Amino acid sequence: MTTEALNAALSAIKSTDAFAQARARAIISVYHEVWGADRWKDFEVVAVEHEFSFPLMNPDTEGKSQSFVEAGKMDVLLRRRSTGRLTVLEHKTTSDDVGPESDYWLRLKMDGQVLKYDLGARSMGEEVQGVLYDVMGKPAHRPSQIPLLDADGVKIVMDANGERVRTKDGKKWRESADSAQGYVLKTRPETPDEFEARLIGVLREQRNDYFAQKEVPRLDSEIIAFMEDEWNLSQQILHYRSKKLWPRNPNACTAYNRTCEFFDLCTGRASVDGIRYHKVPNVHNELRLQRDGDRQLLTNSRVSCLRQCARKHFLHYEEGVRRVDGEEAEALHLGTLIHLALEAYFNHMKENQTITV
């Protein structure tokens, strides 16, 4: 069954970028080797990609917001067979160090998702004991050039005149380049299949550097602080909206070595004219639910966007602006492919598991 789950996951990875597809397939293949059947023996898969919503509350007055509701989606909801406790499995991809002592895990402790999942589960009449973060490091390796070989399996080095080069003693063919002498090693581009196989080897050898899981417990003491943060951020949106003022944050334009998708709009190099940018009806593309009556959704993605840049939030969530070409940064595209693969992986497990009562 687990091999079939892997096949389902690999089949879900589809991209017009063959090397992005190869990278995602390599990660999922080794993920399966690291966290295969033994890891999930004590778990039942209760739900996959489960959406939830619950009222946004003012922690001071306990009044419900008339403008927003909290909303989100759990990657996987698990129930431990031995204890009956519920745990949310949250998938993450990152370029950061995921070692057990790295700052990455300290940052996750401040992640409001833990508390949002807890409150979301309570709204369903359940109680989540914690979040199991399922983290995959993204290998920085790129497609390379493969040396061409002759019929005897020897690398081919050419000089500036296009003649093949021998070693100094003239007995063998030279197999290494030398730019000072104009010697060039003949190569060809690595194929996606070769790239995938090479990455699988790297990930297998360094699996502890790329795959990690750690459970972050729910802390009751932090729930009020989370509710205060969410309420105040909702009031910030309403303030900006009422003033028609959405300040830009230039420091976010090229954060994490990625140029913001709205950079050309903010700098006046493009407009929302249907050529480079257009408007979409559904601003929460990760959710089926888009509104709750007259109330908008306050999601983790929306809050994160607001914290990055108020103007970016305005364009993305207030106006529903998107790039026409659907251009997506490589890191985000890889994360999407991994997420779709793991959705298929755990859906297969859910459909084929033995349920205990």
C-alpha cells in the first residue's frame, strides 16, 4: 500500500518545468524512504486538506467581528491509535537549516498556525493536542553539464583549434579542461531524469539535513496572545481600508532574493490592464470558501502578506490582482508541487487504511 501511495504522489507532480518536476519527484521519493510505513503505523488519517472557519473574537470584549472570520486549512489531521489524540501534520518546505538545534524550530514556536489549528479544531468539536511539523529542506543543486565520452568511455577535451588534446607524454587523451591553455571539456546538458537521480542520491546520503519532523505542543497561555494579534491585525486592515491608505514597504520588494510579484505595479512600470496584471474573483486560491456571508476571511496567508507589506496585501486580497502569466517564483512553485504530491500521498493512505474504533 505504501508503494502505491508513493506512486499516487509522484503522479500528482506535474509541471511544465521539467527540472522543477524532477526536483519535486526526488524530494518525495526520499521522503517516502525516510517516513515510510513504520512512521505512520500508529496513526489514522482523519482528514486531508480540511478547511475550517470560526469567529474572529475580540479578546477584550469577547465580541465577534462583523468584518472577518478566521479561516484556514489543515494539511493532514491525524489520530494516534494508541491514545486517540488528534495531531495536525503541517508540511513545510524551506531553504533554511532544519537541524534539531537550528533557529528554524524556534521561529516555528511563534507560528500562529499552531493556535489557529487548535481553535479551528475546537470549532469542529475536537481538540488538537499539537502540530507535527513535517519539514523538507530544498536542495540548492542545479542541473549541470555532463562530460561527453568517446567510445572507450574517456572524456573529450578540445583545444582552441578544435583538435582533441593528449596528455603531455602523448600516451593518453587528456580528460580535464584548462582555461589558461584554451582546453575545453566537451559536455552536454544534464537531462531531467539524470538530475532527478542525482538529487535522490544527495538526499539519501544527507537525509538528516533535508528531512525533519518535530511536534510543537499547543500552549493555552499563548491563545490569548494569538487572539490579540489576529484582532489587532484585522483592525489594521479596517484602518487602512477606511483611510484608503496602503503604505508600501520597499524592504519587502526583494526580500529572500525574490522580487515581489507586484514590483512593476508599485514602480509604475505596469498597470492592471489585462496584459500584465488582471483581477480574479477568488482571492483565497487555497480555499473553496471565499467569504462567510458579509465577512471576509482572515487566513495565515493573508496575515503573512499584511505583515510583509500593506500595499501587497491591498493588491492581493482587497483588489484580487494577479499576474496574467501566472509567473511563480521557483521556490513557491516547488512548494506547490510538494504540497500537491503529499496531498495525494495521504489521501491514498486515508482511503486504504484500516480504521479502528
